[in-house]
Amino acid sequence: MLGMHRSGTSALTRFLSLLGCATPGTLMPESEFNVTGYWESPLIARLNDRVLKLATANWQEWRRLDSASFDTSLIADLMCEAAELLVQEFDDASLILLKDPRLCIVLPFWRQTFEVNSIAPHCVLTLRNPLEVAASLARRNGFGALKSLLLWLRYTLDAERFSRGLPRVFTSYDEVLQNYERLPDYFGQALGLAWPRSPEQALKDAAAFLSRDHRHHDMTDVKSVPPYLAPWITEVYDTLSRWARDGEDGQGRLALDRVYGSFAEIEQPIGSVFQELDAKSREMSGALRKIGELKEREREKADALTALETEIADLKMQLQHEKELHAQTRALVAESERSAEALTQALKQSETDMTDRFKELARLTSELIRVSRSNQHFRDQFTIMYSAMENAVQGTLAFIDGLPLPSPLRDRIGIRLARMAGLVDVSWYLENNQDVRAAGGDPVEHFIRFGRREGRAGRADLNSLLG
């Protein structure tokens, strides 16, 4: 698979794998720049970087590699390593997919490796609008347009030139996305290959991942290419686009040779200047990146400050709400205290009056009990009076229960009233309520707080008193 970085080689490689071509055992993981995966071996990519290093170059080098400077023994060692890596990554597969954009510029090394190991290479060369490639490289690597376009020329020209004489076919990123249904037959005929897997099934599977949604840059021409590169870029792009559509021809090869020669002539004159510009560009990119990081930190601080201000405002609102609740509570307490004070005064007065009445009533009760034992008439009168007294006390307790007072205050008033009225016969209550006796509490207090609400009597019934 031959194609410049960011030219759709990953999508095409995945498509060919659906036709039965074997992919490496070790795959480069997907990333935000290629969410469907790269379908290439990072081990092979690293080996290609070592080949480039022998020519004092790297994958970002737009000038031709100086293969004459290669150390023959080192190249031989790398070729042996490459052969072993193919076995490691593809085992004994008969139709393998070798994909790494660096292959465009190190293909001579691999052609020798294939030849020594009796491997028959077939090449698929794919093309993408150079401006789209430049935009994608700017997003991924921060490259300037000039550097990206020079790289596009180098990779594209080298891939075409180094693959001559091999079975090969040309296509484009647009063809892969829009007309992939024709590719199995087209590739198979051009390369003389029979696919291990059914093309019909492969096409069904391809529909799931060949989506234009994954295309982040879409440009239809090359008119915005810098004028000093425009003739070369246009010539190469138009020629290979035509080959992808109609197949290659001799006229196109002559045009590509002219561009290749002209491009080679400018390497020395502008190479050193471009290196300096590239260094300045990297320096500027680094500065811009630092500025961006500082701006991001400032934004984060501003966001944090805004969040803090919002939190403070919320706390102020909460504090104000709590102050208002506190004021309302204080007002209610004050009102309750005033009501309690008035009720206390009224109860004190009632207490004085009721004390005298209860004393008299107790005296009369004792007398009536004595007399009533022998006089039915007096028994009946006593029953009426006793019931009236009982009802009066119970009614007073019910009235107190309905007052808007705290429970402890209501219970204290009820206990005091029960003691004055003799509502609870302490001995009888303890004798008939063993749980109260066992708890050791105050019988009158227990009766007011719990007993009367549980239906317990405070003393013996009237018939028991009268015998």
C-alpha cells in the first residue's frame, strides 16, 4: 500500500483486508486522528525509521534520500531483520498487506528485500488532494502548508517512480469513499489477483466503515497552492487522478519524469533555506503552542473564578434564606412565649380557684362515700358529681392538648393539673401497672404522658370506690 500520510491509506487497507488480504499480527492502535484504526504494524514503521536514519533522514524529509551514503553491511542486516519481521507479523499467509506511508520513500529497500526472499510485490497507489493532506497534517502535526505540499510531492513522486515495473494499480481517496463497489474487480484485474474472500460479502462489510463522516477536510481543486509549486502539484495531481480513473499511460510517465527532474533541481538551492525556515517554523509553532497552553490555563483560571463566584453567590443566597428562617423562628418563639406566659397566668388563677374547689370536693366525696354506702340516693348523687368532676378534668386536659405549645410544656401543665385534681391514685396505679412500678417512674407523670393515651385508668372506677 503506497500513499502519502493522511491520504486514506488506512481505509483502503481495511477494505483490502475484507477481501482476504492478511493484516499484521501487531496493529497500531486507533487514535483521534484515525478512529477506525491504521491497520499497519508499528514494528515495521520503526524499522522504516531506522532505514531513513541511515540516510540521515526521517519521515518528514521532503528531499530525496541519499541511498549512496548507506552502509552496505547495515542495510544487509536490516534486510534480514525485515524478512524476519514479515514472518513474525504475517506468519505463512499467502497474500499479505504491507502498509506504512514511509514505504513511498523507502520502497527500493523493500524491493530488494522482496527479491532476496522470493516475494512477489503488487502495489496499490492511492491519491488524495494535496490541500486536504496539508490541512490534515496541520491538524495532526502542526505542519505549515509549504512543508506539507513539498512532502506530498516527494512521497507521491517517489511512490510512482519506485514502483515502476511492478504490477500496480492507481486509485484515490474519493474513489474509495464513493465508488468502492467497483474496486474488487478493478484491482483484481489490474493486479492479476484472485481474492481469498467473496467480494460480495466484503462490499457488505465495507459499507459499515467507509463513511464520508470520517472525512475532516474536503477540497475539490488545487488552486490555492503557492504559485511556485502550483505547476508541479497540478501536473502530478491531474496525471495520477487520470490514471486512477482510466489507467496509466506513457504520456503521464513523461510528465511525471519532468516534474521529478525539476523538483530535484531545486533541492540544493532551496534545501538549506527551507531547513532554516522549517526550524523557524518549528520554533514559532512551539511558541504558539506555549501561548495556547497559557491561554488555556487562563481560561481554566477564569472558569474556576466564575465557578467560585457562582458558589459564593449561592452561599450568600443560602445565608440570606437561613437568616429569614431564623427571624421567622424567633418570631414564632416569641409568640409562643407570650402565649405561654398568658396561659401560665390564667392557669395560676385557675389553680387557686380549683384548689379550693377540689378540697371541698374531696371533703364532700369522703362524706358522700361514707353516707352513700347506706343510702342509695346519695350514691346516685355522688355518681353524678364524681362523673362531672372527672369530665371537667379530662376536658381541661383535652383543652391543654390542643394548645399550640411545645410538648414538654403541655405535659408539665397536665401533670400539675392531675396532681391538684387527684386524678391518679398513685398506689392503685402502681399496683395495676407493673411496668410503671418496674421502671420506677413517677405514676402521675407516666399517666399524663403515656397512660391516658394508651387507655389506662388513673384510679379505681367509681363502683370500686363505693364498694
